Amino acid sequence: MGIFRQEGSTPGVNQTFTTATGSSSFSNAVGLSTAVIRVAVTSDTYCNISQTGGNAVATANSMIVPTGQVERFAVLPGQSQVGFMAVTTAGKISITEL
């Protein structure tokens, strides 16, 4: 899995969730034609992207997406999920298929 930068992508399905500290949650699997997602957060958030079709679980060892940042990631069409958990303060995470 790696970071994939793609400019000018058309937004598709969006999923928005509230993050919680100490408890990992996960998104729905991305669409069958989705190869890139955009992730934006309102507070520091641990993120883990599943590439195997299993439920993604974020832990304190997962990558951190910092407050106010937007990242794009390559994903496995139809299978990838994003696991997420607030680092210290609850916030929102937005996951958009590109």
C-alpha cells in the first residue's frame, strides 16, 4: 500500500464518521471501481487501510492523519476499508472515493 497522488479527481461516494478515543471503528468497503480514496480529519486520527477485504482496525501503532490534513491513498477496489480511532480528541473523518 502506498500514497497515491491524483489531481483533479471527481468525488464519488463519501462516508463521514465520528472518531472516538480507545475504540476503533471502520468504514464500508470502497466501490468496485474505486482505486483511490481521499481521507480528511478534524482531529488527529489513527488510520489503517485494509487491503485484504477484512475489517480494518486502527491502533496506537497505526499511521496518524494530522488535524486538518487531507490525504489520498491507493486502495483495493471493492475490498478496502478504513479503520480509524481518535488519538486524543474525538472528531470527524471523511472518506471519499475518487
